[in-house]
Amino acid sequence: MNEQALSVREAITSRRSVKNFNGQPVDLENIVSVLEDARWAPTHGLRNPWRFVVAANQEYVKFQDVLKEYGVPKWKELSEEELEKQMKKFRAPGAVVFVVVKEDVRQKERLEDYAAASALIQNAMLLAWDQGIGTCWKTPPFIDNPKFREELGVKTGERIMSMLQFGYYDDIPKGRVRTPLEDIVTFYGMDDEQEEE
Ligand SMILES: Cc1cc2nc3c(=O)[nH]c(=O)nc-3n(C[C@H](O)[C@H](O)[C@H](O)COP(=O)(O)O)c2cc1C
């Protein structure tokens, strides 16, 4: 297990989605340790509704051909230079994890399973951040492309919830503004009193 460097609060408030990775590969063992721990996300009925498709090291380099096919529109018509420019977004991360969730036929269970998998993804992002590895949860349209799904071995009744990119970075992105708490919280039973004052 890795030494923990950040408190939970520090990890949550300092984590940023990294969109500019520096191209350094991320070792498979780092990804495995993150996923091992991330699995402790809450899951109703212990349904463990998730599985992962991981591409790291040389496998990630090979996988970039698949990303080119599905993630770069009309890549066959582009010049070498233009294609390389487009491929930067896929070459810069060091590894990728596709989080695949079972789609329960029951609506409540399906929503709960999505919620549980979201908690798992946040766990993974925080654990990676603690190791100095950046992540970005991405949902490009091609994750729902039947041919891309087939390429990853995703079956009927499963959904790719996230293309979770992992990678090292040179600069920490600036924090993005969140809605102030006072705009989104109601303290039950206290609002009427304040309005009367
Ligand atoms: C469900 C979900 C889907 C996302 N999809 C994308 C995406 O497709 N592309 C992208 O650049 N960022 C994506 N993001 C990342 C958000 O843009 C990012 O979390 C947001 O800008 C806040 O930045 P922060 O995470 O650094 O605080 C996604 C985040 C979530 C939760």
C-alpha cells in the first residue's frame, strides 16, 4: 500500500481534473493499486455493479490506434501533421481505465448502481491524486458507439460510464468555481425565522 500523503479533506479540495498530461506513462501497478482501494465505494446490496477495462504501458500505446479510429473524426482524410495534432489528447495521458457498469433493468437499482460507480470513480481520482497522478473523467460520445463497445468487450446490459484518463502533469490546473454553499443549502426550520427578522 502507498503511504498516504494527503488528508481526505486536502485530497478532495486540491484534486483537479487534469486535461494537459505530459506524456509520461503510468505503470500498471499504480493503476491496479488505485482500483484495489477505490472498490471500497459504497454499493447498495453489495451489488458491486462495476468492472474495468485497463490499458497501461505498451498496451496503452497500442490502444491509441483504437482511439484514433473512434475518437478522431475522418482521420483517414487528415494530413500526418493534422492527425498528430488531434491525437495529442490521446497520446498525452499515461494510461486509461474504462469504468463499465451493469445496467440493472430496475430503474431504482440502475440509478443506485450509477451513483455507487460515481463514488468509486471519485475514490479512484482522489487515490491517484494522492500518488501524484492526475486524472480526468471523460465521456466522449464514442464510448456509446456499438463498434467501440465491441472492441472493449462491453456487452448488452453494460454501459461505459467513464473513460478515466490517468497521467502525470507539469502544472496543476486552477480550481474551477463551485456554487457557494449559501446558494444551495436550506437549514430546515430556520429560513422562516430569518425572513421575519
Ligand atoms: C460525469 C462527468 C463527465 C465528464 N466528462 C468530461 C469530458 O467529456 N471532457 C472533459 O474535458 N471533462 C469532463 N469532465 C470533467 C469536468 O469537466 C470537471 O470535473 C470540471 O470541469 C470541474 O473541474 P475539476 O474536476 O478540476 O474541479 C467530466 C466530469 C464528470 C463528473
